[in-house]
Amino acid sequence: TYFPELSQIEWFQLKETQQSIFINHLNSLNLRCRFDEKRIPKEYLDACFEDRLLLFQGLMDTDGSIGSNKRLEFCVSNEALATDFAKLAESLGYTFKIYTKQSKYFNKKYNEMRYGKLAYRVLLNYNNKIVPFRCKRKLDLYIKNIGGNYESIPCCEI
């Protein structure tokens, strides 16, 4: 937000203060860490339904997908994050199974197959009471795969 009554120096000082407050909050939740150390804070897992749903949708928008069989999948290389996500999904009414898969890719430069990190795949069963995505591209695919439209999905805010 721009405050016209503030000088440029005051504006930058205010911005730095707001950033410091935000960074301190991230630190208090232990969220400023390496990607392989990330967890969903207990406070978030115990939050109200609406907050847990928004967190779930945000995670599905970034690391989730849907198959033509209506199966939702959340896939990360961090076992603790996959487990936390499964707890979050379960708190929203999903049933799940966690599988592992060895990721691999073809390196064109060396003309060889290479192996990456172990992937943790949380497979979720279809739940018609929850809209799993907010991202339009994924939401459209979800609707196509379940054979419905926006009006047929409960809790959907477009």
C-alpha cells in the first residue's frame, strides 16, 4: 500500500519494519529452512477448517495433480512434508496412501539415464465435498476429470 503522506525514506523504513515482522513470524514457525527440512507447522494443522482448506489448496496448486481416474496426487522429495500433508488431507476428510518412487531423468549431455531423489507420493481418494485446487488450470482439469461443472462442486469460489 502506498502512503502519499510519507517521504520516500519513511516509506522504506515502514517497508523494512513490515518485512522484519514477517520474517520474525516465519522464524517463529521454523519456516525459514532448507527445502528438505520444511514441515507444516502444528498450528497450521490445528487451524480452523477454512484455513486448513486454503493451505491444502495452495499445496495442491504447487505440488499436486489429478489423474484421469479422479485420483489426486501430492508429490515431494521431503518425507516429513509428505507425512504432514497426509495429516492435513485426512483432517479434511480424505483417505490416502503414501508411496515412494525413484525419480529419474535422461541426461542428454552424457547420453545416460540418471537418478534423482526419492519422491514421496501421497495418493488421495476422490472427495466430492472438497475442491482441491484454486489454480484455474488445475481446477479446470479437475472439473473435466470428474465430469462436472463449477456449479456442481460444493464450496467452490470462482
